[in-house]
Amino acid sequence: MADFLSGARYLLIGSGLLLRPGVRRFVMMPLLISALVFTGGIWYGGHLLGSLIDTLLPEWLDWLRYLLWPVFALLAVAVLYFGFVMVANIVGAPFNGWLAEAVERTLTGAAQGEPRSWNGLVREAGAALASEVGKMAYFALWALPFLILLWLPLLGALLWFLFSAWVLACNYADYPMGNHGMKFPEQRRLLNSRRALSLGFGMAALLVTLVPVLNFLAMPAAVAGATAMYVERFLAPRDPDAGLLRG
């Protein structure tokens, strides 16, 4: 339980790190991307949900609307949420790697490799996007059985919530770990070795993305928080209760 709560706390730590000198200038682009994608997602999701119900229910079955609407709504929200969060991270991937590097440099005084230039960012954008597409393929494959299980009352929603938390933990931890040359399978194994910590962080990120306005800050705060978690709990050769941010 302590690890789980510590993981959730890293999202708050990440929010505070966004205001640090040397980090602030790397926040604006991920913040803008997050705001645009989530605003568009909320508008499109509401429109699509109404159209979906109207299409699936012919007029003579209109009396079923009130019985099936909660199921359709849950499925639509799950699919749209998953889709738009992933779009935000794909578009923001090159900038998120830059943000993670700046946060690590602030925490440790050093980062993997030299600070990136704008020219370097452009060169690395293709590799970052390819990595994101590979991750999304993995997540989408695992999402299918969990989406089917959403038809089960309560249990399906709980399993989807846990799966979504794991997806976000993997996704945001990829930025600092990827900066150190770690491949996605190795990242998953490392996060799985501290599963409670990872799920605590992922659930906190998930809850923030569901809150209007706060969800605009979710992506940069989660990138910064995942970087702090990686530096303290996975990178630093020290007692996890005596991390860099507590002294």
C-alpha cells in the first residue's frame, strides 16, 4: 500500500517540477497539445455518443434507450478516452522526451547525453513517433479483451480502469527510460518489478485526465512525475525511502 500511495504522489511531484527553472520552457508545447486534443475529444465524443445511440436503436426499440444508454455510454467513453489520450501522446512524443530530459537534468544535475537542440528534436521526431506507434499497437491488442469485458457490470469497468492505469504508467515512464536507451519490453519488466508503485502512479494520472481543465495539465505533469519516479525508484542506487526529492 505504501508503494501504491508513493506512486500516486509522484504526479503531484511532477506538477511542482513543471515550475522549476530549466523545466518551464519545455512545458508549453506538451501543454498546448494536451489542451487541443482533449478539447476536441470532449466535443467530438459528446456528438458521437448521441449519434451512436440513435443509429443502433431503431425507432420501434426506443423504449430500450434508457436501458442500453449506460452500456453504450461506458463503451463509447472507454474507446474515445483511450483513443484521444493515445493521440495526445503520439503527437507530443518528441516534446515529452525533451521535457523528461530537462526534468532529469534538474533533479540530478546531469542527463543522458547532451541537451537536445531544435535540430536534434526534428531528427529524433521520426524515431519517437515510430516508438509511439509500436506502443499503441501493443496497447490496442490488449485493449480488445478488456473492452469485451466492459459488458460485465462493475467487474468489466474495474478491469478496464486497472488496464488504463497500467497503460498510462507504461506510456509516461517510456520518456525518461527511453532517454536512457531502454526498449519498451525492458521498460515493462522494470515497471512490473514495482507493480504497486507503477499502478499508483498510473491511477493518479488516469483520474486527473478525467477531470475537466485539470486534464490539460495531465500529460506534462505525468511526464515530469514519471521522470522523478524513474530517477528515485529505478535509477538511483539508494534506499527508496530516502529518494532525491525527500531530503
